[in-house]
Amino acid sequence: MQNLPTIISISCTALGLLITAITFIVRFIKSLKEKRLAQDTLKICEALKDFVASAEKFLNYSAHEKKEFALTKANQFAIDNKIAFNAAFIGDKIEELVRLSKEVNVRDKDRFTFNRQHNFNHNNFNNSNNLNTIN
């Protein structure tokens, strides 16, 4: 009976330490899973650049067929490397890479057309401002 308060105090402290340790372990495991997911996503996104570049070399295929080719290659890469595959996410990344590629690799003919349209729109904007100030 005399040791009962000491036993209760020690057991409460041990219980608190146990709960803290379990919480730490659970959070640690979650962070490891998130780290692996991030690393896997980086791996597949790096490989995706090559797949999109390969698909763009096919001149007689539609954009949809090229995207399907890149998706198939990415899926095979994911299977080979035991990575979870999210087709919607990868499809969005493919479209993002293609969009970026088109912005960076604008042909001279397209640049001229864009600049001409841009100047035309800019001149219209200036003319409309001049009209508003005259009236």
C-alpha cells in the first residue's frame, strides 16, 4: 500500500512515454512513405521527358497517339521500377511538357505571326485609348 502512489506515478509516466513513442513512430513511417512517393514522382517525371521527346519524333501520328505512347512508356517504367502509376497525373504532366516545349521551340514563322498579332492588338488598344481621350 505504501508503494501504490509510486507505482501509479511510474506507470503514468511510462504510459505517457509509450504514447509519445508510438506517435513518433507513426509520423516517422508516414514521412518515409511521403518521401518515397516524392522520389518516385521525381523519377517518373525525369523519365517522362525522354518519353515525350521520343513521341514527338513520330511525325505521322496525332497528338493523342503520341500522348498514349508516352503514357504507355511511363506505365512500363513504373511497373519496372515498382512505382505506383497515376494515369491522370502523368497525363497532365505530359500535356505540361508538351505545352512548355511548344512555348520554348516556337518556329520563326509562328513568332512572326504572334508578334504581328501582338502589335496589331497593341495598336488597337492605343487607338481605342486615343479615341476615348478625344471624346
